Amino acid sequence: MKAREVNFDGLVGLTHHYAGLSFGNEASTKHRFQVSNPKLAAKQGLLKMKALADAGFPQAVIPPQERPNVAVLRQLGFCGSDEQVVEKAAAHAPQILSAASSASAMWVANAATVCPSADAQDGKVHLTVANLNNKFHRAMEAPTTEALLRAIFRDETAFTVHPALPQVAMFGDEGAANHNRFGGNYGEAGVQLFVYGREYASLDAPARYPARQTREASEAVMRINQVRAEQVVFARQNPDVIDLGVFHNDVIAVSNRQVFFCHELAFAEQSRLLAELHSKVPGFMAIQVPQQAVSVTDAVATYLFNSQLLSRDDGSMMLVLPQESQQHAGVWRYLNTLLAQDNPISELKVFDLRESMANGGGPACLRLRVVLTEAEQRAVNPAVMMNGSLFATLNDWVDRYYRDRLTQADLADPQLLREGREALDRLTQLLNLGSVYPFQR
């Protein structure tokens, strides 16, 4: 059956700020306490969405979450009116307020793991929300993520949205950032690669940074999404590269159809993994970047692999990269040699995403890949599909509500809470989402 891959990009939230909350994410830690620009961040993301939509790649948007998360602050003992809760948290636990105000839901590669209908035993598209329980500021996202996905994929005859796994360490699940899918045409059954950092009971773990995804979580998601066992491959991240800042698999590898673009040090037992994929995926092609050409450290710094590999109708592919990859002489030199080699990648497309990059998220972090047939795409809430009209509308919305400067101290301003709620209330109307946020209920 004919199908396309649709990229659902996260819209950056109004409280985008640099707090260094994500231990293990080198960029997040490096830019802690710098001044952010939420308005610019949102506009950079919108420009990427519109450019790719104009180039013929179906594109949609996932809204930000309500922040600060007053309900979580109340759960932690702060009381009074909503404004007083924020003020008390700022006075007594500013780091907790920062976490409760994080705009990290913008990185929707962590929103869920997706199974296309061609791979599911019941013939429906499945989305299992990620619990993200390795980080406090991300673990609180799951309930609203589920509500948003249900408002977007609302046709239950075509889609099933599953709640997150239990919020315990054994089932640490980071969503599509640790998931790849291989195959020929998008509408045909494929092979799904689930990547994990550790097995819960094993002592074999990175020494410096946490391995966020467990094998137990990956196996549970496979079952929930109704993926056939013969279509699944499991692989463990190389613990040494996790300790170099590869907190998710999408920092070291990206796939599209038969092509796997990865670093030569990405996985434990990498030769075995590639041999298994060769045996299961007709026409499989691995493009392994040598450490000698691009070190893991440089790959992490430039987010070379946190890129989007997109298929054109003629079978060629475009690699979407952050400008940091172009600005690094060694990485850019390698990429230009890649274009001259015998592989489907024929174009490099560079975007300025520096506001997201400074907080540790590149092009691939900002999008959730969903393979849809023509009928399934028609069943998606049409108001979220990117086009010229929506682009103009969302830019006007950002201009009206977003600040162009934000520090951690600004999170104490009760007006920021009011601005955010007014903005999101308007956004739910623009995107025909209904009442998806707690303050609307």
C-alpha cells in the first residue's frame, strides 16, 4: 500500500530557557544559565517545518506543553493560588521551578514510539507515549503528550495511542529517539530496530552518564505496538559513547528505508547488528562514519547524526543538518566526500537551529516520524498539517505571545504563567485540539 513518512515537529514552548537540566547531554550542561530567546527558537523551528513542507515532505506540528507545571509544584508541597505557587517555588526551590518550567517537550522525538499500520498485527497505527523517567523535567510530560497525540490522531479506527509505561527505572523509555525502522516502500512491512542502553538487572552500564533506555522498556513497547517478533531487532548502545554524550541513539545514528547512517562506534557488537540487518532488510546499506574521519566527540558537538534523512519520490535522499555541522571544517569535509560516494544521499540541507542546539536538541530531536497511508493522513487532525496559511498564523501567534529574552530568574514572574495559558488557549483553537491542557479543564 502507498504510504508517506510525515514529520510531526514540536513547536518550541514559551518558557524555553537554559537550565542545564539534562545530565548526560553535553550541550545542555554547557549552556546552563545563558540567556535564551523563546521567540527566535519557535521561529527557527517553524522555518524548518515550512521549508521541508515546501520541498514536498509532508509536515505537521505538535504543540508545546503548559509550563510552569503548577500541578507538579503543588504535588511537591507548594500551595496557594497558582501565582503564589510559582512565587514560593522560585523563592525556596528555584531549580525545581526551572524543571517544572522546562520546554523540553519541544523535542518530540521523545514523545512516543510509532508503529506503522503495515507492521502492526491489527493493521492500525500505534503510538506508545514515552515515560522519560530518567529526568524529572521530562517525566512530567507523559499525560499531556498523550492528550495531544489523542487530539491529533483522533480517529480510533486508524490510530491507537497508548499511555506511557510504568514510571519506574526498569521501564525507562525514551521514545523514538532510540528507535529506527528499515524497509523498502514505506507502506510495506518493515524491520524495526529498538536500541537500548542497558538491561535493568545488568551491571554492564556506562561509567559516567546514565543509560536512559532499558531493554525491558523496548520489549514492552514492541508488544504494546503489536509489532511482529520476526520484524524486530534489538541492539545495545556502546556504553563508551554514552559516556561521551550520546544520551540517545539518534545522537549517533539515523536511518531511512534501507539506509543506516551511523558512526562506527555507535553500538556494542556493531558488526553482528549490521549482519543481522543485512539478512532481514533487502538492499540494506550501512554508511559507517570512521572515528578517524569524525570523532564521536565532534559528532556530539555538531549533531551530525541528529539529522533527518528524507526520501524524495525519485529514491534519492536529502540529509537535513544543523548549521553546526557546516561550521565544523572536518565534519563538513566528510559530508562533502559522502555526496561523491555511491549512496542515495544527494543533497545536504542546513538549518539554523541554534536555540534548540544550545539546549541539546538538533533537527532529529524536533520531529516525530509517522508513516501514514493516504487514508491515514486524511484521518489526522487536518489543522496541524503545515502549509503557507498555518505557517503565517503560527508566526503571528508567536509574535503576539513569546518573549525574546528569558533567564531562569524570569520564571518567577507570575505574568509568564498567565501569558503561557492565554497563548495555549488560543493555540488549541487554531489547531482544533479541544481542551488538552490541565488549566482548560
